[in-house]
Amino acid sequence: MPPKNFNQKVYELLKKIPKGKVTTYRILAEKLGTKAYRAVGNAMATNPYAPKVPCHRVVNSNGNVGNYSGKGGKKGKIRMLEKEGIKIKNGRVVEFEKHLVWHG
């Protein structure tokens, strides 16, 4: 299990994702210098600062929205992304590359 400060590093990085943009678990892990993609996912699942720390802006590498443990679950995540101007169709980010920050 990663140390608690790992989660804090994840949250600090998350705060840099602008509205209308998304990134992936993998890209976040790489920016943190690790291959612990699951640890990044665990940090999202236990994010006590959501939505101020926008874990809803993290999606799967294939553009799928993925799960969300915050309010409203996956549907809530989709609503938040759409409110920020990101179109979702069939559970995937439309024009995924256009919305992606920090390309891997």
C-alpha cells in the first residue's frame, strides 16, 4: 500500500486538470514517476476533497468514462463532465484526444 503522501501528490496533480479536460490513470501515474496505476485509482476512490479535487476528470486510457465513487456514481461523473463541455456517448469521451491533457 502506498504511503499517505502518495495520495496527496495525486490530489495536487488532479487540481491542475482544467475544466473541459480529462486525463488517464496511466498518465497520472507516469507524471508521478510510478507504474502504480491501481494506486492512482485507489487515491481517486478515497478522494475526500471531491469535486474540488476533480477526480471525475480522470478516465480510462481508451476514453471510457470508467467508474466513479463520488455522488451519483458513473452517471454523476458523466453529468459533471458534460457540464464542463465534454460530450459523452455510449460511456466514452467524444473526441477523446482533443480533451486529453498531458498526453502519455
